[in-house]
Amino acid sequence: QAKAAGRNAMCFFDPDMQEVMNARVILESDLHKSWERNEFVLHYQPQVDGNGVVGAEALIRWQHPRRGLLPPAEFITQTEETGLILPLGNWVLEAACIQLATWSERPETAGLNLAVNVSPRQFCQPDFVELVISTLERSGADPHRLKLELTESVLVHNMDETIAKMTALKAKGVGFALDDFGVGYSSLYYLKRLPLDWVKIDQSFVRDVPTDANAATIVRAILLLAKSLELAVIAEGVETAAQRDFLVKHGCTAYQGYLFSPPLPLDQFEEFMAGRDGQR
Ligand code: C2E
Ligand code: MG
Ligand code: MG
Ligand code: MG
């Protein structure tokens, strides 16, 4: 008994474990401070079709005082666990809507859509619909330009409630995309029942076309499926011309990826748009 307890105690003070816990405590405390100090920023990654840039996806970054610019993989899970995702998600939505309203006043950016990632916890808030509508109204953004990206984890909660929320927002003009499509368990039944506008083919499949036969088959199947369900498709993570050519050949019409542009800070995104103005 005592020996077992002793071993457990040893385990607890295992230096590696201690380090992991310290890192976690520091991260959580940094996150709370960063929220007060406005250290979060949005980057914008262009989304293109055959004619040029049609929109952007807003992607959050954390300008960490010691560690530099951090991608969401370094902190999003912790914000979900601590609940900080709620104010943070509201901030993203607000910043995105304000940006949309600003873009609509300039010729080079007037027609752009903006995609915003919504976390499951945020979407499940009882007042999510009202929040989106009031944010749109306050900012003056055109609801038809806002695309909300949901992942499958939203769907597992309550299908009817999910559909009701999506329907209410769609009535205002807001569009919906199913992000990371193909990696989860989405039954075709879900896909058909949900009032979606877009599916985004997950980058793990895009990465392996055209060389990997399985990935190629899956991507072709997703494109056919989307077509028969009358959903638009966007491929994410397009890095090479060979990947794009494969996608074009099989009927994909919209793309996002390093081949076109990485996510950019606002000023660089606007320069990118100004530079491409003549090509649209
Ligand atoms: P996601 O929504 O699937 O976003 C696409 C991710 O792929 C982004 O990573 C983007 O930078 C990356 N990407 C784009 N093109 C390429 C490419 O050609 N090659 C490769 N290898 N990667 C590419 P990022 O910005 O690190 O974001 C990761 C995830 O974090 C996002 O995945 C999304 O799930 C989440 N996220 C980002 N911003 C927000 C936010 O504001 N709110 C919430 N809740 N989640 C966010
Ligand atoms: Mg996304
Ligand atoms: Mg994705
Ligand atoms: Mg992803």
C-alpha cells in the first residue's frame, strides 16, 4: 500500500510531468493576461476561384510577448478548456465583421467574403444566433458576406438545435461551411440534412493528391457527392500546381492554400488585393 502510494507520489513529482504542468499553468496565465492586453490578431488567407480572389478566411494568431507569433495549435485547445474561447470567439467575430464592413467600402475589396471559424463551445451557446445578428448589425457588415465555418464536433451535440440555429442565421443571409470535411464521421444523412452552403475538403486529402490513389479516390468522391447535394466545395491546403490541376479536372471550383498565398497580416492581405486588382 504505502509502497504504491510512494510510487504514485514519485510519479507526481516526475520532473517531466512537473515541467508539462508548469508549462500549462504558465500558458493559462499568459492567456488571461494576453486577453487583457489585446495580444490576439487575425490573419487573412485568400480563397480563390477560376477568376481570382473571392474571399478570405480569418485565422487567429497570438502575438506572445516572449514566444513571438503563435498559431492556434499552440493555444486554442486551452482556450476551449478554460472557457476563454467564448470572449475570444466573440472578439474574432466582431473583428471580422468590422473588417468586412471596412472592405465593402473600397473597390479592391468590396466583393470579398470572409470566413470565420466557430468553435463548438461558442456555437452551442444558447444566445449564439442573437450574438451573430447583433454583431453584424453593430458593425454594418453585409450578412451575405459572412461565412461561418463549423467542424463536425458541433454536429454531435444536438442536431435539431444545430439546424435551427443555422436556419435562423441563413434567413439573415449568413452562409455555412463544413470545415475539415472527410476526417470525421459525418454520415451522408447529416450532410444532406444540414443547411450547408459549402464543404471544405480537408487538407490531409488534398496533400496526397494526385500521387496517392486512395486520397485521389476520396477527393473525387467528395466532389461528386457535393455536386449531387448541390453544395459548393473549397479545397484547403492546396500547395502545388499538380494538386490544383487534379482538383480542377475533377470539378472543384474554389481553393485555398500556400500555392495562392499563406495567411497574411491585414496590411499584406490588402496589398495582395491591390496588386491583383487588375486580374479580377
Ligand atoms: P482550419 O480552419 O482548417 O484552417 C486551415 C489551416 O490550414 C490554417 O492553419 C492555415 O494556415 C492552414 N493552411 C492553409 N493553407 C495551407 C497549405 O497550403 N498547407 C498547409 N500545410 N497548411 C495550410 P492555422 O491558421 O494554424 O489554424 C489551424 C486551425 O485553428 C484552423 O483550422 C481552425 O480550426 C483553428 N482556428 C483558427 N482561427 C480560429 C478562430 O478564430 N477561432 C476558432 N475557434 N478556431 C480557429
Ligand atoms: Mg477553417
Ligand atoms: Mg479546415
Ligand atoms: Mg483544420
